Amino acid sequence: MRSLRKGRSDRTSGLARRAVPTLLSAATLVIGGVIAAGPSHAAPAAPAPHTSTTASAAHANVPIHRLCAEPAKPGYMACNAVARTDVKQHLSLRPHVAPSGFGPSDLQSAYNLPQSGGSGQTVAIIDANDDPNAEQDLATYRSQYGLPECSTANGCFQKVDQNGGTSYPAPDAGWAGEISLDVDMVSASCPSCHILLVEANSASMDDLGAAVNRAVTMGAKFVSNSYGGPEDSTDTTSDEQYFNHPGVAITVSSGDSGYGVEYPAASQYVTAVGGTSLQQDGSARGWSESVWGSSAGGEGAGSGCSQYDAKPAWQQDTGCAKRTVADVASVADPATGLAVYDSYQASGWNVYGGTSASAPFIAGVYALAGTPGASDTPASYPYSHASALNDVTSGSNGSCSPSYLCTAGDGYDGPTGLGTPNGTAAFTP
């Protein structure tokens, strides 16, 4: 039996405080003219995710909590999504009031993405448990931002269980929030893409892995996974079967607890996606980014050197003999977080973050870039086009040696990999 994938249990002592920018976007951190404090997102019935605070540049507390409960059984995973609890949530908005958090136009601007493209491509989302409101919440998000309809009726949206049917697993509020984040981020990066939501029976790696295989069997060429747990010595023998799919771009979130490696981000077959803090500024790009995290560690994008997984041929960094995490990144810091609509045991418009935001966003960018080569491992693509990425050169997610595994600098680094999207060129063959 594999050792306990305890997910976030080593983080329950509290997340480290760090310096992060306050949320800036075309939609400021106000909903209905009110900023409220205190948690309002309902926790799942399972053991409640812990709550913490982060410190902004102005030294104001930014309280957050993790959406998913700690796994309590061997072989189980936790989602990498966090919610801000200082933003008043609403099921609906007053006319002409934008949701808090970055929306699709912000992200398209920040990452130089086309507003069209991806038509006919399907991005699969892999999550555990059921979100009964997934389709209607997706409709609310897309309507708010003027995105094309994506529904079962028009063939754009499909929800299946891990066997490809409609015997959906038990609902869970935490994973429902994760699902909302995932489908909204695919919508933000690739509005014309179809979305296939595959709901695993449970958060076990075996069920989640079966859901990955199901998505590929159903024809998805882009598969997003926003979950992880501690590495295990059996990963390379028992779990790699779920991610070894030539011709399919598989993205995985790198983790939300700062320096340290999770699986399946450590798999040599996936694109491990780290996270940044994103701000508008007066530069030519109009945006700037730094590592999500701090040198104190404890919170932020995961990174580091795998204990077990082999180094893929395209990785050339010399400070890690095995697989290095991450490959690329995009915004994940909840303090510069994303507008998400989630109504299942939650209160509608929220500001979410975590590398659970960056993994589906990057899956959508891959879809914009076109179908991967049939025999390719698309995780290699950015390494052939590093100059087509925004190099993130500041910030860290902990302390380590060699320092590039946890600290940003010119070129490759652990927390942000090769950088963030600047258009789609880095994600093409």
C-alpha cells in the first residue's frame, strides 16, 4: 500500500505571512461597493479546510482558506484552490457592477492572448466529486463577461463520471469550488473551446487517474489537473500510467504550500504549472509579475526537485538530477486573484486563487495554440520557445539550495519555470 498522501496536513500549522500586492484590475476589490471581512464560503462536510491570512504590501491582512478538506486516507489527493474571505460574496450583482478579481479581458491582456481561437478544441477538467451547479454557474460566469454560450444544449459543455456516464459521484462543496474555478479559467483563456468535465468517484489518485484516462479516451487533447499530494516512491510504477499520453497536453498545478514538490506535478509526462502575483503597471506590457510566495515559505506556488521521477530530456537545469518543478506559470496569488462564480454551498461571486487557477488557464492556452503532434509530449514545447514567454525574475517561495529552485531569476527557475504566456507561440510544436 502506498504511503499516506496527506495533501495539506503538513500545512495545518498556518500559512506563512508574506508581502504581496493588493488586488488590482479593471474591477477593483469591491462588490456592490462593500468590502467585508470574515469567511462566507461554506466548508465541505468533510474536515474543514484551515483558514489563514496573508500580508499585503500595505500590511493589511488578506484572509484566505483552502477549498478542499485534508485527505484522510492513503492514496488521496487535495485540490490546490484557495478562496479570499474578505470579499463580500453575492449570488447576483447590481447593474454595471463588475465582480471583484481579474476577469477574462484582464487575463487576455496580461498574457497577450487572442480573443478568438480554439474553436473545436476540447479541454478536459479532472476533479473529484460532483458539482451539481457546474453548468449553471459556468453560464453565469460567461454571461457576465460576454463570452459565448457553453452548454450541454449547444454541445460546448459536457459533464461525465469517470466511466463516461452520468452516475455522478457524491457532491462536495470544496471540490465544487475547485470545479467552478477550473471551468471559469478555461473559459477565460479559451472562450471558444469546448469543456469536458470528468468527475472522479473520489479524490484517490486511482479514481482521478481513471478520470484522466477517460478524458483522453473521449478525445480530449488538453487535460487539466488541479490537485496534488506528497510524492511517493511508487509514483513512477503505479501512477505514471495515468499521464503517459503522447499527443495530449496534460497540465498539473504545482501546489499551494511554497517550496516543495507534489505529485502529479512531478510526473515527467505533464506540464507542471506554477503561480505568480499579477499587477497592472505602466510598463510597455502593462502588467508585471513576481513569484507567488515569500522567502519564509509555507504558502505560494510549489517547486523543487523530485525525489523519484526521472528528468525529461528537454529539461537542462543542472541543480536537480531528476524532474524539476515547474515548467511554466500564470497568476495564482489569491491577493491578485480571479473572479469565479460558485453557488454550490457558496455565495456566488468569489475571488479564488491557487495553482488550481493556473493549471486550467494554461490548458486553455495550449488549446489556443493548436492540436499537439500525435507522438509529442507537449510539456516539451515551452523549452523550444522560451523566448516567447514572459520571464519572471523576482520573488521566491521559500529558501533552498541551489537557490533557483525556489527563487526567480533570469531564465529558468522553479516557482515559475520558464515564465508565463506571451501569446501562444511557446505552446506550439
